[in-house]
Amino acid sequence: MKNAASEHGIKMSYGGTVGNTFDSHRLIWLAREVGGSEMQDMVVERLFKAYFEENKSIETKEVLQLCADETGLGEKCKQLLDNDHMGREEVEKEKQEYGRTFQCTGVPMFIVDGQYVLNGAQEDSTFLRVFSRLS
């Protein structure tokens, strides 16, 4: 993974703490609510950088707030983190729907064009095979 990541300018490190990322998912939900898929992608990329490159614990409110501040969601994130109910129902519902529809039990999981499900980390060649089926 480190070699594949470095080919794309990502300096992966595996020193971050693994914990409950539910609040991260609430932040990702908030980003989509506020700024659509583009904002959501920015937040996800910043969370990934914090975890995979900076060894930060993305389950902490401090790291979530940092990521939100850097992507333009600062004040909205503070409201989210101060309210344990905000976004909870929506994230739980999405989790259940994906679990039921795609037998999703963990991450990462990739759904390509709503029809191909890839569970876990995948090689580039796997994605290329799926993409070639779509063309």
C-alpha cells in the first residue's frame, strides 16, 4: 500500500490510532449537506490525510475540527460536535441501507456505478477490470 500510495504522492504511515469513527461519518454527512459531493470529497480527503499521512486520530473532536476548519466547515462542525444527535439518524440509516443492499460490514468498500461492489483494499488492476466492464 505504501508503494502504491507513494506513486500518487501520498506518504502513507500506519501510526494513527484506530477507534470509533462515527463522528467522522457525521462530519462527512454534514459536508454533503452543506456543500454537496464536492465538499464531501474535500472533507474525506482531509480526513484520510490526517489519518494515513499525519498519524492523527480521526475519532477525536480536535482532529475533526481541524479537518473541518481547513475545508471551510469550521463553525458548522463545532455545532455538529456539540450536538450528539445532529446527523446521527441519517448516518445510521445510511449504514443500515448499505449493509442491507450491499452486504457492507466494514470499510473500505467501493461501489462502482451502483453495480460492482469491492470490499477491502484493492489492487489497481481490480479497479481497471471493473472500469473496463463499464465501457
